[in-house]
Amino acid sequence: VGNDAHGNLLANALRDGGVRLDYLTVVPSAPTGHAVVMLQSSGQNSIVIVGGTNMSCWPQTLPPQHLEVVSSAGIVLLQREIPDFVNVQVAKAARNAGVPVIFDAGGFDAPIPQELLDFVDIFSPNESELARLTGLPTESFEDITQAAVKCHKLGVKQVLVKLGSKGSALFIEGEEPIQQPAIFAKTVIDTTGAGDTFTAAFAVALVEGKSKKECLRFAAAAASLCVQVKGAIPSMPDRKSVLELLNHH
């Protein structure tokens, strides 16, 4: 992060959430990466990403002590708001240690290096990201299925597609797709962070040993709670709220 208000906000939010900051680096020469969210009355959004330290302040080779943390993790979740060369090193370290890697396609729009996909266990795009990656339409579920098959041909065995108000689907190579409807949200206030919340909740459930169907349901509940609160950080629900919602569905 940068030595600025945004960096302090992020560090405090992580600390409040019980996240260890042993390897947090503060860079005085660049601003903290941030996203400018343009929210529509429907709750949908457009986002402009300012990369800042996220994109520009990494060493070309990650220190061994950083990769050791990756190797001892239960699961690794990556996305495209940090450079691909960093993602490749992290994903490779995870694969070598037998740690599952989920790669969220969110972030900058550019072709994904095959070297990165080779180390990914679960690839998680939304509909538009899936269309951009594959060059195929994603208008219908049949279209999405064909696009997921193309991802399988790129070497990714599992494709977790976020479908917004239509829910989600997990395509595992050689198996029938697993579909999860969206869990009803009383009021959609702000969809910012819903996809991130979904993928993070799926990762939590997976590392806890839940079945893929249970992971999808847990993630759907978390995303449903997320869209009912304004803001990216305040809208991420805690475990208790997710379990309470699941108990009523």
C-alpha cells in the first residue's frame, strides 16, 4: 500500500477483520491502489481501477519468505489487480506445495498468460470476463457451457462462473455442471464487491472441506448479503450472518 489515507484504511480494515499484516509493505513513492465506483440507481456499477502500488511496486522475483507463506496456505485466491508475473510466481509456489489455486478473472483486461493458467485449479470469471477470454458469446447457459469447455481446453479443469442475478455455475471437466440459483436479496442497494465476496466465500467453504455444491450455496448466501449494503468493505458479511441466511433457505 502507499503511505496515504487509502493505505491506512485498508490496513485498519484488514486488522479489524483478524488478518495478519506481517508482510504488508508501505511504499512512500506511490499511491495505494483503489477503485472509483460509479453506482447506478439499480445497484449496478461501473468501476475504474487505479493500480497504484498494486501494479507498480513489486520485485521481479518474490522473496523466498513470501513464497513460504503461500506454500503453507490452505488455499490461494488470486485476481488481476496485481501483475501477472506476480500471480505466476505465487500460483507456481502453491502448485508445487499442493495448495489449491482459485484465479478470479477480475481486474485489468488483457489476455491471460498460458503460464498462469497452467497453475490454476479453479478459474472464476463472470459472464463478460468469460466472453472476453474465450471470444465466445455468453448470452445463454448453453453459450456459457461452450465457453467453459474452451477454458477446459486451455488447461483449466474447473471453471466457476458468476452469473449475477442468475446465480452461478461450476463446470468441472468431464462432469455435469453444478448450478446454484441466486439467493433472494430483499433490496439490491450496491453490487460492488459481490463477485469478490462470492469467490472469497467459495474459497473459505472449499478449504473447510465442504462439497462443491455446499461451497456454491455458501458463496451465494454471502453474495446475497453483500448486495444489500452500500460500499465494498462494509458489505462483506461475517460468517454468522451467512449461516443465519442459509438456515432460512
